[in-house]
Amino acid sequence: MKQIVLFGAPAAGKGTLAGKIKKILPQIPHISTGDILRENKKNETPLGLKAKEYMDSGKLVPDELVIDMVEDRLKRDDVKNYGYLLDGFPRTLSQAEKLEEIAPAEVVLVLDVPRQELLNRVLGRISCPECNAIYNKFSIPPKKEGICDICGAKLVHRSDDTEETMNKRIDTYEENAGPVIRFYEEKGLVKHVDGTRTMHLTEKEIKSFLEIV
Ligand code: AMP
């Protein structure tokens, strides 16, 4: 049982690190607010329709919508039994304060990556709409071009992965990150991870970040 928050700019490698943590804690539910919102957008649910314009322009979806969505998700039994691996939430101080009331984080991994590296990553990023696996055309290509190695679905380029939207998303991240990181630093929960080498982190290093023996 572990309550983990992954915090970092878009394309900082939260999904990649989540995959590595899942190998160590296979039962922990990986909850990505971006994935849940994209699913809602694809299915044109009331939430998806409300979130669409914010997401497509690189802005944050309003706190009350995201908080309700996460609160619902955290009520499920898998979270009660195994904790959570939150990816992309909290992103604002209000979200962090709310999470503290519902199910407080025990460790916050902050991924640090320079802006230029983030831009390079995102322009090559392709992902699987079925199983959410992430690839990069340049650095981590799938075995067969355009096809997911894991489930065979056709890979897609996210509609918000353009240079203009990406710069806006990094600006948004930077505006909100300071207060969230300070909130958790005051609680002594922050561990900084060098996001340029997430791919190469060993199990031992990750266990030491998570304080698991
Ligand atoms: P991500 O996949 O985490 O980069 O999220 C994609 C988009 O979903 C973001 O650019 C936001 O528009 C929205 N989003 C995801 N998580 C949150 C959150 N915690 N608060 C507000 N908006 C979010």
C-alpha cells in the first residue's frame, strides 16, 4: 500500500516512470488524469465535452471538474487496498489540498527536465489509444512502424502535442508547479528525479525513492 504522486512537466516522463513503478508494485492502480480526460473526450461524455477546449489549447481543465473526477476514482476498492500512483494530479495547489483531505500522498516524485528536451520529446511522441503505451518516433520506436508492440493497435499522435500547445502547456505547468512543490516540500515528501535519465533508472534507485526495501 503506497500513495505516490508523480509530478512533472508534460512529457517529463511520468508515464515511463509509472511503468517502471508498476513492475515493482504491480497491483498499484496507475491513475492518469490526462488519460481519463482523453477517454472522456473521445467518448464525448459531458465531462469530455467540457474539458475539450481547455485540453486542446494547452490550459488546465478547471479544478472542480478534475477534483470530482479524481475523488470518484479514489473511492474504488483497488485504491483502498493498494494505494495509488497518481500521474498528472495534483497540478494546482487547490488540487493538492483536496488530495490531502481525501487520501494524502506519502511520496511525491518530481521529474526535472529542461524545456528544450521536453519539446524534442513531445514532437516525436506517439501513443497507443487502446492500452496507453507511449513511444517516441526517434528515441523509442515501436518494433513495427505505427503499431503498438503490446496490443497491436494503431498508434496516434496526440492532438495537443504541437510545438505551440506544448510551449503553452509548459508555461501552465511552471505557473502552478512552485506552490505545489512547496506544499509537499513542507511536508518532507518531495524526491527530485533527474528526468533526463528516467529510462535508465534501476529498480534499486526507484525503490530507494519510494522507501521500499
Ligand atoms: P497530461 O496527459 O497529463 O499531459 O494531460 C493532458 C491535458 O489534460 C492537460 O493539458 C490538461 O488540459 C488536462 N489535465 C490533466 N490532468 C489535469 C489536472 N490535474 N488538472 C487540470 N487539467 C488536467
